[in-house]
Amino acid sequence: MKFFTDKTVINDYLLVKIKDYWKMKDFSRWKEVFIDPGVWELTKDVEYSWVTKSSYVFMEEWIKNLPDNHYFSWDYPCDMNIFHTDYFLDKSWSNAIRYAKYPHYIVTVQSKFNNYMSFVEWFDKYNALEIKSRIMGLGNICRILQKTQYIKHALPYAFKNCNHPRIHVYGLAFKNIEFTMKLASHYGIELSIDSTKWTRACTVALKNKYNINCNGKNRQEFFDEYLKKVNSFK
């Protein structure tokens, strides 16, 4: 499994916001780079602040010319702002159709939050696309912190039916990682995830030593312990 996170720790796979990506010069230390459009901005606005109506041509040219191991998804997660669910679904689908032809674009499934029937409906639509990157993204899951009935049904459906060799799950919570890894192994799907949830202590020892949250001095230790626990699921 490939685990993407921010540049504050030593790791092979980088997760970076697009605004920071455009400022960076050297990516040689990472095997793959996932570029995050900055979805947290959607808790305040329904449009990303870095894009305007006149910049769509620029974005298409930029996506087309990304380096071989750099990937981007321009989707609108409904769990970020449920008041704009229908708008976000339309925007995500429109972008998927427009950019699926590019090898650096991750086509990401968006559906109504925590709604299994909506997930199946939208997954089937996305799954039918010809995805050049061969990566199917699963969004709208980062706020689900437990192994809920939705997780138990939606993720098996995705891994069983996916037409593409790799699935990337955004913001997967620790309690759902083992279940997802087993699904990927069972159905022969390559799995990648991204998360910064490791910044909270995942062991009693870490909690007793540093309290719940990590800081600048112990981030690597928190991350290494998190990965150690994740790797124990294999």
C-alpha cells in the first residue's frame, strides 16, 4: 500500500496542496506526488480560490503536462459542504469527463455523503469511464472515522466491481485501513491512501510520552509509529 502525507516527515509519497506545489522546485525525494486542490476551502466557499472562469484552459494544459509520477484530482467532496451537494456532484462529474483522458488525472467518485445507494449510482457512472491514469479515487470518506455500515457495504462494492487496477481512498481513518487493505488484497487491486490523521497518538506509549497531538519535534516519531501499526495489518 502507498501512503501519502505531507512533506513534514520522511516518506516516499507526498501529499501537497496545489498552492504549495506551485511554489516547490524539487520533488526528487518522492516516488509519487498527489496534488490536493485544497478541499478544506469548501467549508467556507463553493469555489476554489485559486481558480477563475478564465483559468480552465490553463488548468487543462497544466494537467496534461504534469511529470509522470505526479497526479491531481479536481473533485468537490460533498462532506465538505453538504448544503451544496448537488452542485458539487455536478462539478466533480463534469471534471471527470473532461480530464479522464489525461494520464495524471485521478478520476474520483463523489456521491451523497454516507448514502450507499447514491454511492453505487455514482460509482457505476465513474467506473464506466475510460480512465487514462488507471486510478479510481474514492472520496467523501475522510469524515467517517469508524467501520460503519456504509463503509462495510460501499468499499466492498467498489473493490469488487472496479474496472481499474488501482484505487486511491482519500483521508481513510485508521479504523478502516485494515478492512480496506484486506479488500484490496482479496480483489487484486493496488491500494493507495492519503491521510494526516497520524498526527494524533496511535499508541498508549506515544500518548503518555507526548499527550494526544504531535508537534514539530516529534512528527516523524508519530508518523513512524502510525505506519508501523498499519504495516502490522499485512
